[in-house]
Amino acid sequence: MPAEEGVIDGLTRTSYDAVVVGAGAIGLASAWRIARGGASVAVLERDVAGAGASGVAAGMLAPVTEADFGERALLRLNLAGAARWPAFARELEAATGATLGHRARGALVVAADRDDAGELRRLHALQRELGLDAGWLAPSECRRLEPALSPRVAGGILAPHEAQVDPRALVAALVAACRAAGVEVAERCEVAGVEVAGGAARGVRTAAAERVAAGCVVLAAGAWTSRLDGVPPGALPRVRPVKGQLIELRAPGGEPLASRLVRTPRCYVVDRGDGRVVVGATMEERGFDDAVTAGGVHRLLEAAWEVLPEVEELELGRARAGLRPGSPDNAPLVGEAGAERLVVASGHHRNGILLAPLTADAVAALAAGEPAPAEVAPFAPERFASRAPQEALA
Ligand SMILES: Cc1cc2nc3c(=O)[nH]c(=O)nc-3n(C[C@H](O)[C@H](O)[C@H](O)COP(=O)(O)OP(=O)(O)OC[C@H]3O[C@@H](n4cnc5c(N)ncnc54)[C@H](O)[C@@H]3O)c2cc1C
């Protein structure tokens, strides 16, 4: 059957109930959830699904060991995000037959020396004050749990409920689940901007000047969200790229290096349990530069080796870099962006994999004209609207 005139490759029509811009974890999970309500949905992706940060991420689902001073609202959000993961993983695996590598074995944050121990003691005091499930362990207890740890480890924090998922398996499963639910995913289709008229989103325009009409537009273009035009002025603060480098290693015999996530103040080590080990990640403010550097790889390997010396026996795989989407306060931007049914879902920074299920539920609610879950409401982009114009644009 000849395609309808003006229909983009990968799509079958020119008008949908919802169009999602960006096929990362956030855009795909949102599309899947919107389609569950019976809506027609298209996802437009400039490159291929998972080409952004979601295809690079380590996949830690770690709200407790990510908790930091002065971020209580974000902690509540991250805990709510983690709570949705087990059911989301079960549902996605059942819908697709895929295995996501979702494992909840806990995390151990270890001190490589006494300076680290002082820093981790302060972090542990904060975790206790916040009522989080995290216990202090003596060096011998750390090594009993993870025998590959260096004898020089000076203690650590055990957070028993932290989990992990394989982000690339997640993206592949989300694409399959979307397609099975009738979502059309068009790759190699760059969106130039959103079309707004009469105070409401009407659709998107591609870089090739094609139009797709939509009753709702979801902006989930990660670190590139601010490059989309047509968003009402002042409705969205700038989303900036925050570069992260990460190294993939392989244990020749498939022997596990660690059964839990192992973190230090300088790196983390994620053992996927099948011989694959990931060491991450740098945090760099370098604009849209996504080059892997010798210095980044060197610092990560050294930081992992000081607590897990067996790292030096592992085979070196690929080193990769990705761009996290960062908002001015480093917290997500989920809500309407200056027009009815123009929904943004970006700025997830270090926790976009963790927050994908919760964000997707929030986006589906907003797309249906309903309020987002209570934990997400404080993260609407309008929190920047009342601030000084320079800060909103910073
Ligand atoms: C090294 C590293 C480690 C990380 N580790 C973790 C972790 O352990 N746990 C965790 O929860 N999070 C982690 N993160 C963060 C996480 O990866 C991000 O927060 C998350 O992937 C953001 O998802 P997203 O869908 O918003 O963006 P992305 O995955 O970047 O997806 C955005 C998509 O939009 C597309 N796009 C951009 N512009 C356009 C356009 N104009 N038209 C069409 N499509 C467009 C891009 O090609 C891309 O595919 C890590 C990130 C990095 C870099």
C-alpha cells in the first residue's frame, strides 16, 4: 500500500494523539505508558533508539547511595522512582520476553583510606538522619561481604536495597514493548521544533520540514531538549549536557568480581553477573563534547583498582561517553511547558534510568489531562518561572 502523502519513513500517518520527541529511556517508557491508555503514539528519534545517555548509563537504581546534602525533595522522588521498578521490570519482561538484568543485591560504598572514611561517616550520618536503610560496616565486614575488596579498605556503608538494570537491554525491551502496543517509532528523524497555537501544542516540525500533528507533544530529547524551538519563551530553563565517561570490562572466565554495586567517592563498579563489569563515571561540564579521553579512563581504572585490585586482570572492553541532561538545579523537569498538552520530561541528570518508570507514569497522566503523581509535582518546570529571568535562563 503506498504511504499516505507526507508520511515520514517509519510512520503510517500524519496525525497522532501523542508525539514523543526522543527515544531514550524516558521517551520510550513514556510512549509505552501513554499507549496503554489506548492513544495513538509516535516516537521520533534523531538517531537510533538509545543513542543518547540511556545507551551509555551504568543502570544503578540507587537512591540511598546517591543521596546528597541539601537534596531532600530529590531523594523523595528517587525513592518513589525505585519503588516502581520491580513491578515495571516484571511488566516489561512479561510484555516482551526480554531479560532486563534487574537485580536487587544492594550497594556497598567503601572507603579506600582514612580520608574517605571520614567523608563516608558524614554521608552515613546524613543517611541515618533521613531515615534511610544504610548501615556502617567495619573493614572486615566489608571484605566478608565482598571478598575481592582490598585489605586496605577502611570501612563502608551497606545499603541493602539498591538495585541495577542493564540500560541497553531496557531500551531494546522498551522499543519492543512500544511496537507491540502499537506505538510507531521512527528513527533517523530529527525534530526541529514544536508547533504551538492558541495556547496548546498542535504537533512537531521535523528538520526536513515535515509536519506531524498531535494532540499532545512530549519533549524527551535529553541533553538536547533546549535545542528544540517553538517552546513558549521562559517556559523551560536551559537543559545542559553533563558528560560522563564509563569503561566496560570483561572477566575472562565470567567469574563475578562483586555481587553488590561497589562504590567509592571516586567511582562505582557494576558487575552484571555474567562476566560484564562496568566502571563509571566521570562528571564533566564540557558542553556537547562526548569524546572519551585517556585521562578519564585512567582516573576511573585507578579508582576502581584501589578498592578492587582484581580489576587489573579483567579484559578491557569499550570506553564510552554520554551526555546527561542537567537542569539548573540538577533535578528533573517533568510537567507542562508553557502550553496545554506540551509536556517536558527531561533534566534527569544522574538518575534517568532510576526515574524512567515514575516519569513515564507522570507523563501518561499529564498527556491524559490528569495531575502527575504527588512526588513528581514539585519538579514541574514552572518552579523556575518565579525566579529571576537570568536564573531561569541559566
Ligand atoms: C556515564 C553515565 C552513567 C549513568 N549512570 C546512570 C545510572 O547508573 N543510573 C541512572 O539512573 N542514570 C544514569 N545515568 C543518567 C541517565 O543515563 C540519564 O539520566 C537518562 O538516560 C536520560 O534519559 P533521556 O531519555 O532523558 O535522554 P537520552 O537517553 O539522552 O535520550 C534522548 C534522545 O533524544 C534524541 N534526540 C535529541 N534531539 C532530538 C531531536 N531534535 N529530534 C529527535 N530526537 C532527538 C537523542 O538522540 C536521544 O536518543 C548515567 C549517564 C551517564 C552518561
